[in-house]
Amino acid sequence: MRYLDTEHCPPLENMVAEHTALPDDRVSDRAFIRLNMIASADGGSAVAGLSGGLGNRDDHDVYKALRDGADGVLVGLGTVVAEHYRPPAQADLRLYVVADTPDVSGNAELFESGTVTLVLPEDAGPAPAGVPEIRGGHAGQVDLPKLAHELAGKVLIAEGGPTLAGVLASLELIDEFFLTVSPRVIAGGSGRVVHGPDADPDVWRLQHGFVDDDGYLFLRYVRQPA
């Protein structure tokens, strides 16, 4: 169902619930990965270096609903530092932070919270004492397919940054893509929300969409069956 007519649509909380509802037919041999990103109308991914500068309250509600339905958050170390991540409000939600180095000094408080698992290549240095880790890959590259299979059956929300999102896309590990389009034209040098190696250019299906009263467009795409 799509609600792109602001005059004839259910209450916002109902739309958010429908927009973020988990499908029953999820993959079972690896983690089910939902990518959630926000972009300006002209394709920018950040204001003053932060994606939070693009959002509004309704975008935050979608963000929270996606986390409420997840077992874990998959996110790059650079994003954790730049966006000043804090321990999740959801008691059982785990943060899986992908990094090429065990240096967590940029957000040491988060890694001391007991809510983070550090995801590192096999040949990276030792993780800080007390921080759980998952290892896979070499030469500064994490083996993301291996990680997805180790977390089989879990629902993960991937929150970027754009480089991690691009690698996930190129490996066909993204099952659903949630994109918020912010009604802003920011120009500047801000990059795309997903970039990196080439990904399969086949068309995805628009599963759900709605517009809020501020003109924010919320889109949910799903990968077409092979």
C-alpha cells in the first residue's frame, strides 16, 4: 500500500507502523538486513557532515520503529564517531560496529557501555578489553557475507555510512532499503547515501511510501526476486 496523498491517508503512527512492518518471508540462512538512510532532495547525505541535520520528528519515528523491530544495528566506526552514537534505548538491541582498526577512542564511552560488538578483519589488532568481537576478512576488509551468516535469523538495521552501505549493496546483502527524502536542496560537496563498488542495477520494487505534513517523502524498496 502506498500513501502519497496527504489528504487521504491513515494517522501518521499507523503509516509508520505499516511502513516498517517486518515481512514474514525473510531469509533464514543469514541476517535479514534493512538499510535506512536519509538524503536531501538533490541527493546530499549530510549537512555540516551530519545526516541528522536532514531529518525531522517523523524521520526519527521511522528510525525508532525500525530499531524497535530489529535485533541489531550494523554501522561503520566512522559513522559511530561522526554522529556521536549513544547506547541504544532498546534494552536488547546490539550494535555491530564494522571497523578496519580496533581504535575506538573516538567514542570510547559507547564501547564501554556493553552494547557493542566490534566487527574486525582477522589481521586487525586486538580489540579493547571487555569489548566483544567478531572476526572475518583480511587486509583491512571485513568479510560481510561471513558476518551475515554468523548472525543468521537476526534482523539488522544498517545505518551507514555510505561506504558500508555501498559494500552491502554490491554484495547483494541488502534486503530492504528505507530512504527518507528530505525537502531540502543543500548543494555543496555532500556525497551520495550509498557509494562504492558497482551493485546490481536491476529495478527494486517500491513496497510502501508516504509523505508527511512537512513534505518529507518516506520510501521502502525491496529487492526483486531473482
